[in-house]
Amino acid sequence: MNIASEAALAIAREKFFSGVALPEGLVPAPILRSWQRCAEQGLDAGSAIRAEPMTGSELRAVHEQNETLRLLSRSELVSLRTEAKLTDSVVILTDAKGLVLDTAGSPEFAGQAATVALRPGVAWSETVTGTNAIGTALAERRAIEVHGAEHFFEPHGILHCAASPIFDPYGKLAGVLDMSGHASAEHTHALGLVRLAVEQIEHRFFNRGFDEMTVVRFHRSRDLLGTAREGILVFDGARLVAGNRRALHLVGLDRKALRQSTREEIFEGAGLAIDGGELRARNGERYFAAVSQPRSTPQHVTGTLPRAAMATRAAPFFTQQTRADLAKAIRLVNAQIPLLIAGETGAGKEVFARHLHAQTIRAGKPFIAINCAALPESLIEAELFGYEAGAFTGAKKSGAKGLVQQAEGGILFLDEIGDMPLLLQSRLLRVLQDKEVAPLGGGSPQKADFVPICATNRDLRAMVDAGTFRADLYFRIAQYTIALPSLADMPDRRELVETLWSQFAERHAPLPPAIRDQLAAHHWPGNFRELVGCLRAIAALHDPDEPITLSALPRATHPTSAPAAAIDGDLGSLTDMAMRRAVEQHKGNLSAAARALGIDRSTLYRRLVWKDVRP
């Protein structure tokens, strides 16, 4: 703002606070409206600022209430921090009421800003701190700049502030992003940077929570599909329920259209069965579009082996402690901190990991599941890290991208990490440290953005002490460990059995109490995997209207069943028995058990584990 503008603003303030009507255009209309609102509330522009910050415990509670907003905004705070330092400014995130949640940027200016209460735990709504970019952006529901003496309170005249409101997919205010600095400095690009950052934040809101709805992503340019510049509309059936600002602008609607308009009123062709094709809006505009149809169950990118049939809906089976661990794990993964999930075979480690992935900011990115025990040792390195053309006999002519790179932006789930060969452990450690992958055959290293989640049914710390697992890799992957309980440790297995039965036998009547109680009383050494397999088998063998009796249960669940050590049976049963006994003798170490039996580890895995999880 030049000297002439500052002089005009000083005259405008004098006239306004003297009760003289201002000529149109002397100050921006949003600023004048804000001054009028502040005056009507009885605020005194010359009084001292009385905004008091919250206590630490109160602020922590507000942080928890706004955890999603803070997580979705974290990368923007980080990226804007550099610009803020260059311009001696601070970046500020507030909640929907204008309460400052987080700040980042110039420490020097932050100290000065604190003198006017611009710090975490202080409310910057108009009703408390008068005209300011945060409060006025909330009141006007639009991006705005407030410079120097445009602030209502005189002490705030040292500030130049640029802010934009953040709206959630349903059109509700979620918060404000603001950049504030010295009024004496130039802040030419502040408002533009804030607007772009808010567009990114609002785009991330759509990464999760809409699996059961139709999501239409569209833009005039095909190249901008999948970016924060695309328009997004979400339909529950035919009804429009959510959308971003860009989408509403492209089709000529406002937020009032949410829950009021239908897709037939917006687009030509109610089916919307489009993927990368063209879409015509009722306003005559044509767009390139990608449409995601509702899904009954989540679909994920997987690794080399199909996963077990239990989906993320298994979350209701979690104990209170596991649910608490899940809440912690979400925050840790969002902070890119590796996790180790420990638990017995079949206890739901992958289920937990997938449920975790679906609730993090990486939910829209791949979930790559790799079972380290199932991959042949001769191929595991190529599978993980990829290879160049001609890297080895049988390699594809074009080479192949490894599973680590396929997890770009998402989660790399390494199951049975304790069975990874020692030589490969050192290679994995280097990838985790450098976040770079070099394919076999001499390819140049490629950057890899992923969060590793490892799982094991073994005592890795004991393996470290025994020299069979690298200590440096252990401390890299086990920065936080979550222990999942076995099925036998579940507090109410009757309810668990009933819930599982209702999911895997939807057309059947509830289990008779005697059946339910006997299943709940069984020790289930295979945990969820074994119980689910049993329930699915019972459902498959009985018509929905056919009564289920105790004789329908597998013999292993009968209290008087024959000892497992019996030697009669066919060759296949005896082979399986020998394999299981070898695994038990080697405390779950599949590699050691395979060596003792004189067979390949992948053969052992296919016979004992993969057979259990096939439908």
C-alpha cells in the first residue's frame, strides 16, 4: 500500500469513527462491512486487546477435535513456511471459529505477533479481535486481505494479513489458512499462495469417506484430472451431497445446491459410466471426467499374493486397547513414522493395517501387501525393487517396476518380516533410510514416497539377540510397535462369533446358542483366519432355511475330538501334520522349518498358510 493509499485510509478511519458516512470506494466493501459489524457489537477500536490464550490442556482438546484438519493441512504449513521466512511472516491455521491451532514461519515475527495475541490458543473471530483477515474471511466466507489500518483495532495496524476459509466437502467451514507479516513489507503474492494451499487442502478431504458414493472428477483439461485443480462432485444415489468450490463454479452452482440438486439436473446422462471420457453438463460445457462408482467393499492394490477374505469392516472386533492403538497409529503414519504390528498368525495384522491405511491421509494411494515368507528367495529382490531389461534369465524385455515403487504415495505392508533373508535386510534398510530404489541390472535410483508398516508373528528382538535379524533394520521398522491380541484373548467371543456369522452368512438365520457357545469356547489356534474359514464352510454347506446342528461343526471344535497327534489318515493329512509339527518345533520360523523338512520355504507356505486363506 503506497503513501497516498495510507493517507486515504487514515481519512476513512477518522470519518468512520466520527460517525460520518464514507463515500463509496474509499475503503474496500468487505472491510467497511466488517467495521460496521464491529461497531454494532460495541467494540472500541482504541481499547487494549484482551484476547487471552487457552490453557495447554484446553488447546490439546481443541487440537484433538480438529485432528483431521491439522493432518490435511500439515504439508501446506510446511511448504509455506519457507515463503513465510523469506518475507518475515507466519502461516496460521485456525479452526472454524477462528481459534489459532498452529503457526509456522519466521520466529522473529512470531515473537512480535505474540504481542498482539497472534499465537496458538487465541481466537481471531471478528467478535473478539475485530476486523482481521481470519475473522473477516470467516464472516464473509471468502478469501480476503486486511492491511495495516484496515484492521479494526489500532494495535493490529502493524499487520498485513491474507486469509482464505477452508470448506469441507459438504460446504461447511472447517477452518482458515492465513499468512501474516509486517504491514511495512510487500506481500504481493501472499493471498495467491494461501488460495492455492487451501485448494490443495480441500482436495485432500475427498481422499476418503466416499467409497459408497459416486464420485465425479472433471475438468476442461484432461491433464488436470487427478490434481487439486479438478472439480469434484459426490452423489449419494442421484442426490448431490458434496463438492469442491471449483466443481460448483464449473457447473454454475453454489453451496446451496448441496443436498438440493440431482445429477440429472447437472449432467446429461444419468448413468455417469465414464472413465477418462467426456461429460456434458446441462449448462452446455464439455469436460473430461473420471467417475468412481460405489463399492460395497474397499478395493486395494495388493502385492504378489491374494489377501485373506477379511476386509476392513473387521474393525468392530477390535478391543478397546486395539482401538486406542489404531488412533495412535493413524497419527504416526500421517507423520511418516514406521510401525511394527505384532501378533499371532491369523490375528488380523493385515486387516489392522488396511483399516489403518483407509483412515490416514494416504487413503487414496496404494496399499501394497507383500508376504516376505511367500516369495522365493531367488526372486524376492526383483519383486521388491524391480529390474532393468535383461537383468536376469527370464526377465521381461521392458523390465519391471518393483512393489516398493508401486506403493508410491501410499503404504508398503511387509508381512512376515522376520522371514526376510539377512542379505536382503541390508538392502531394505538402505531403501528405508534413503527412500530411493535402485532396480536390479544397474538402473538409476528412483525416489520412493511410502510409509512402511511391517508385521510379524515372531519375537524380532530375540532374533536380533540371536543374530538372525539385523538390529539396525529392527530399530528402523519398530519405531512404534502395536501388539494385536489373539482371538483367545478377546473379551466377548460370543458376540464376535455372532458378528462374523452375520457378515459371512447374511442369508442365514442367527446361529443357535449351542453352536455359538461351542465356537466361542474353542481355542482357535489359527485365530480369525481359522474361525472365519469355519463359519464360511458352515454357511456353504447349509441352505439358509436349513437348521444347523452340532454335527455341522468341524471335529476340531468338538471338546472330545481326537488328539492332533493321531497317525492315521491319508498321505496329504500326514504331510500337513508333519509340516505343522516342524513349524511348531521351530517356533513359527518357516525358513528353519523348511530347511529341517528339506523343502523350499514357499512350498511350506503354500501348503500351510495359503491353503487356509483361500475361499
